[in-house]
Amino acid sequence: MELEFEIDKITESIESAETGERFDTLVLPVRKADLRGVTKKNGWRFDWELELAKTNRQVYKLVTEKEPGAIQGLVSFKNEEDHIHMNLIENAPANIGKGKKYVGVAGNLIAYGCKLSMEAGFNGFVAFEPKTVLRDYYHDVLGAMYIGRHKMAFVDKVAKTYVDKYFPQ
């Protein structure tokens, strides 16, 4: 499956699209109960219950500290032998398009994957398979490397930049 995600802005957290106000975030493991309203009927594109049911995947949600019950984005990772693979990533429907509530959601989730990869000793290596039309964007704007015919990755200095930006110590 090819991923279609856009990092709308590299921020230090997530920001109100309207005011620019920053909000502290938490990235937390998803439980089945968290996904009650996460349905195609409510504007979500992927079947996150199906993703959560896969035993080799870890699914995480991004929430703000002020609204811990409101999911702003979701991501699914799989631990591979030498890297983390990002299977799915999605902004909440409220964070897509012209009237979006927050910017920086996808960047925050990718930075978390880079953080997990660094903690596992993988140098921040997070691989993914983007849609063809977005490959140049990920390479030229976001610093992702080409690692194969259809795969790209965030690794080394680029991954560290994301982690330092979103998860300063």
C-alpha cells in the first residue's frame, strides 16, 4: 500500500491553523476503545480497527494535552530487523484541507517513529512507501532518502532533526 500524507509544516508541536498557537502533544498507544468514532462514515480513510488487530503492528494516536480524548492523527509502525516501517499515517478529518484545525500533525507522528527507531538502535531509520506523485516532495522538501524502487526513508541527520524539533529534551 502506498501512503499519501503531507507534512503541512514542520513545527515544534502542533499549531492552530487559524492562530498559530502551539499545543503540547502526547503520542500514545491506541486501544480498541479509542477507535469508536474513527470510521469512514466520520471521514477517516483507513480501517484503523483492522490495522490495530494486526499483531505485528503498533498503532499510536496523537492528542493534545488539553484535549486528550480527541485524536488528531494516527500512525501504524511495524518493527523490522533493522528499521521501523511506517504502514499507515492519517490526519484526523478536522486536520485536512483549507479549514483544518491543526498543522504539524503528520510531522509529529513521523518524528515519533524516528524517535522509536533511535531508541531501538536503528539510527532513526523509518521506511515507508509513498504515492509516486509525492516522492519528489518527500525527498526535496522533507529530506527523505530513496532506498529502493518504491521505498523511501527518514534516517540519520534528518531523523534526528525531526526528533529534536518535536521531542526536545
